[in-house]
Amino acid sequence: MTNVKIGFAPTRRNLFSADAAIEYADLTRKKMDELGINYIDILDVAKDGLLFDDEGMERIATKFKDKKIDGLFLANENFGTEYECARLAKKLNVPVLLWGPKDEHPAKDGSRLRDTQCGLFAIGKVLRRFNVPFTYIKNSDIDSPEFSRGLQDFIKVCNVVKTFKNTRILQVGPRPFDFWSVICNEGELLERFNISLSPIPLPELYKEIARVRNEEVAGINETINYFRENTIVEITDGELETIAALKVALKNLCIAYGCNAGVIQCWTALQDELGILPYASLSLLQEEGLPFVCETDVHGVISELLIEAASLGEEKAIFADVNCRHPEDENGELLQHLGVFAYSTSAEKPVLPKSHFVFDYPGSVKFKARDGQYTLCRFDGDHGEYSLLMGNAESMEGPFNQGTYLYLKFANLNRLESKLVYGPYIHHVAAVQTDVVPVLYEACKYLGITPDFYDPIEEDIQAYLRGDNV
């Protein structure tokens, strides 16, 4: 959570107790400190450390812009000043969290100090007037589980939005001719989402590999040592050296072009030149937090970035083809690839085999992924409309497969199959072993994409976000 900076703007209204608002703002600060939240405060730029007038709002906005906050937390410590909250949020254009601590018992004479919940209604309405999307945590006590979970989930939402809006993807080679399904609109991704591609031809990769072999022998050897210590190597020393050189070269090119992810034309020109498949190299890049996927699937690597960001990077992703129905269970499905699963997702020691049944080349990876509950997602679009398909599934037993694989049991596999056939999605999905569907769902409102589900779970997600079952 420390990589995400939140601007903390507690607010009050003059009609209600300023002292009570100051007290609750300080209690909110204390709770955020306990939770390890990285927040930028306004004690030095706003009277009493509270937002309530134009002059203070301008100083707060300037500070938050200078500090490059990733999200804005409007804490409604009494009724709050709704128009200052909306003006501040409009200036900053970051995800907004709205919450207020539950009111105390009224005094014996019937008077009240804060009327926080009533102020939440007013702020929400004015944020709508300003066309500012926002997230809210239900009116609850500072020490309640609803507040802690809601704030921590908002940090994850901010991380998704930050990642999405600052993505640059290294595209190594054009898409393979046969893969028309991975066609994307580069201009539209840039114009609508600030997602840019850095396309380079395959010969530039070959040139970098040659340079690495001459000048970065230590980096190649370090990579070779990783494979020898963490995998079962069944290929020759020369083939392993090429796999290591490819991995180092791809990482270098991402750094050179300022990219946080990559895609590659994984066949067949690569095999003609290098004699290997790239998947063992890509899986190691995945493991190191640099998602890199095959078949130049730009929307696929965006899916990976989103789902890993939703877990704050605590879970590494697998990138898989949705391949085949389970031979015995009507709701079971095989997720498989020649690699592109991060090595730490393995339930066993990974193997670098001599070949794979699809391609008779070294460079694939072989292991079964860990058991557990998974979140799946796929960012995709066509005809100018973009959406994020998401949902959950549980691992299950299934027949042995070559490559990296996992069997998942769905509530109703027909629903997923229908979504992938009708689209706009394709059969490539990203998955992590944790439930981040509510985070991805909430992030969609800030990304300008439509949340979509293969199971009818939207009401359950909304109930989670409301804190109904905490």
C-alpha cells in the first residue's frame, strides 16, 4: 500500500461543531497510521487541517497536485462542505473515496454535534453534479471492519487506475498472421486511455540479444542460475543460454522504451532465428513483475496489469488459453499454455522440457498451477466499446497436460463459453489466486470501461462494497 499516495481531506461545515470535526479528523489520521496508509495531509495548508472554504481548497489542491496523489479521501467529519469537496475532486481527476464516521448518541437535550450521514447525502449529490465518479464506505465507526476494509480496497482501486493510466507496452514484432483475434486499435487505446505501444521489429530484438551476449554475460549467467536452481532443466546448455539471453534482452528493451509490460510475436520467425520458444523467458519476466505475453495480445497484457494491480502485486498472474472442457465434469475447464505462468504460481517444481506437442522446440515450461480460488479477467473491445469480463472459479482435479495448466470448476461453464464466443472477448485470460473482483469492478468506473461478468454476481459485489456482510 505504500506505493499508492492518498490525499487526505477531512471536511467540516460551519453550522456544526468544529471541535468535534477536528477530533474525528485526528482519530481518522490515527487509524490510517495504524493501517499503514500512505497519505498526504493538509494540516500545513488548511485551517484546523480541514476543508471548508475556497481559500483552503485552493491550497489543498495545489499541494495534492504537487505531491502527485493517486486518490482523494474526503472524510466527512461533520456535515461537511459539499461544494468544496466537489470543487477539489474536480480539480484533481483521481479516484475519490467518500466516508464519514458514524455520529455519537445525541446529547440529553436532543442536540447533535455532526450530522455526518446527512452530509454524505449532500456531498454525493454535488459530486454527481460535477460529473465526478466516486467510491463510498458506509457511514460507520472508525474502528469498524467496514472502514478498514473499504479504505484498503480503495487503495487497490487506486493502484489499478494508476497502472492502467500509465501503461506503455513494448510490442516486439507484429501479430502472427493467423491470430486475427488479437487485433487491437492502437490509436484508440492512446486517445481514450493514455495506453501507448512501443513497437519494434524482431531484428531489433536479435540485435539486443547479440549485444547482451557480448556485454552482459553476468546477467545471462544470473538468469541461467535461476533456472538451474528453481526448475528442472531438460534442455541443452546452449538452448538454456539462448533462453536466458532472450529474457535479459526483453527486459532491457522494456527499460529502454519506458515500458511496464510487453507482447511478442512468439512464432514462427523467432524459432527460425533463435531455435527456441520464448515462454520460459516470458514466465520469468512475469515472475519479476514485468507482464509479457505471447501472440502480441495487447489487450491480454492489459488484463494482466489490471489483475495484478488489484492485488497490489502480492499475487503473480497466470496468462492462459481457455482451452478445453473437462472430460468428465460439465462445469470444468482447462486453462493451459506453453508457459506464461509466473513460476511462483506452480504447485510443483517447474520443468523446462525438450519440446511441446504443439511446437517441437525447447523453451516451453511445464507445471500444474497451485490449487485455490481464482479471479479471472479479460480486458477487450471492438467497435469502440471496451469492457472487462471478470469472475471467480475454483481449482479442480483433471487429466495431466503438457505446458503450464490448471483445471477450474465454474458455477456454470456455459455462461463463460457464451461470453467468449459472442465477445468482445477472446480465449486468453489473466488470473490470480485471490478474489479481486470487487476491486476490478469499482475501478471500472474510473477507467471508462464497462464491468461485465460471466456469472450473475453484480448484486453480490455491490453488497460487498456496501459492507452488508462484514
